Amino acid sequence: CVSCHSGNKPAGGLNLTTRALALKGGVSGAGFAVSNAEKSLIFQRVAAKQMPPDAPFSADEIALLRGWIATGATW
């Protein structure tokens, strides 16, 4: 994720290098909603297999992401 979502011009304006920047979000809004995976843009995009574009997450990885967000998205 960070290969596209970092630097001076992160994709979609979403910088994922720090928790604060991920919470701030990009052009579509905050990257994630703490403790609510279903309302988190990152989770929505990953679960819909839209991100990452060349290597979608497996079902296990999606479940891991859901759990991480649900437990507070500790950085």
C-alpha cells in the first residue's frame, strides 16, 4: 500500500505512512474508521478487490485487516 500511498503525491491524496495521515485521509475521505471496518474506505476497497490493483488480498488477509481495524487499528 505504501508504495503508492506515500511521498509528496500519494495516490488519491491518501498517505499511509503514519496513523495520523491515514486517519486524515485523501480525496475520498479518511482511510479508516477506527473500530469499524465496514465504514473504513481502506477495508471497502480491499474487500471489493479494488486495492491493491495488481495483487488483491486473499480472504485470510481481508479477515486480518477487518480484525485489525475492529480492534482499534493500532499502528
